[in-house]
Amino acid sequence: MTVIERDPLLRGTAMGTLLRRAAAAGVGQPELCGLDALVGPGEVCFDLGAGHGAYSLRLAALTGPTGTVHAFETRPSRLLRVSARLAGAAVRVHGAAVGAAELRESPPTTTLDGVCAMQRIERVAFIRVGGEPAGVLAGAVATLQHHRPALLLTLADGELAADLRHRYGYHVSAWSRERWERTDATAPGRYLFTEAERRPGARPASRLLRIVR
């Protein structure tokens, strides 16, 4: 049984059906199972390089109608736009790239710090970067310093992980055996970064951050 079939937020809904189709098309990831430990109702999330919207839809189900998911894709697909309509106001699709600096070209490039300032976002809970994260994080220094969001990043080596640990005090985990397990992130792969003081029990019992040290 998949996470979608187990999840009462998605089971039997149009959103769940669409997410199942996205997963069947190869855009679903096993880390979708662990997002409920990181995101809750009313929170603000970013899905950068949203693709067909599998992560955006899952995040929207968790943030609910009072939360917001900003889905960025340089050329949003029809499936992503349909997904956003099904999710209602919870998902906002942006046809732009996110990088280290703002560029007025086609498609345009913005920065995460710029979006947070323009949207007057008080706190970002979670950021997922679907592509190369270095440029995105270079344009998100204020966001990382003031919000300390959880980050889900795909890394080519351990250099960026070491920088995030040293500069912001992040802990690093990887999804394994249906839970987040602490790791050193020295090998290429997808990793979760959470602030050092976050620990199991920091959230309600139904959404504990399941980390094995």
C-alpha cells in the first residue's frame, strides 16, 4: 500500500488520484512519506523545480487551506497547473526559476529572499529543491538565517552539506526504511536538513520527526 492509499488526507480524493498518477509517471519519491514529520497546517512551503507537482500536492494536503505552497517551475506543465487548481488556493504556481540573483529574461529568475520579502512571508517551514541547490541557497541567505526551514536537497557531494552544518547548524538525515536516519551526507544523494534543536517530540505526536541517530 502506498503512502497515498494510507493517508486519510488523500485517500479517495481527486487530489490523491492525481498524485497517484504523478507517482506512476515516475515523479513520485519515497521521501513523500516523511513530509508529515516536517510540515503542518497553516505553514508556508516552497517546491522549487516542482515538475508535475507530486511534492506540491502532498505539501498542500499537509498545510491545508490556511497554508501556502509556492511551486516554481520555469515552464509549468499542464499537470502542475491542474494539480494547483485541485488544491485550491493552497498551491501557487510561479513560472520562473529561483537562483542566486534576479534576472529579467525569459523565463525570469528570482531569489527566495526576494519572494519572501515581496510576499511578506513571516516564516518558511520547508523548502524542496528539485535541481542543483547551490544557486538557490545563495539567493536565500536571509531566509535560512531567519526562518531555519527544513530543506530537502539533492547533493552531488558533501561540500554543501558541510557548509550548511557549519553556517546554520543544520543536522543531516536521509530517508531509509520508512524513516529519517541521521547521516553525514558525504555521498551523492537526496538529504534532509533540519535545525539542530529540532528533535523527536518537538511537534505533536502524530507528526513526530522520526530520526534514528
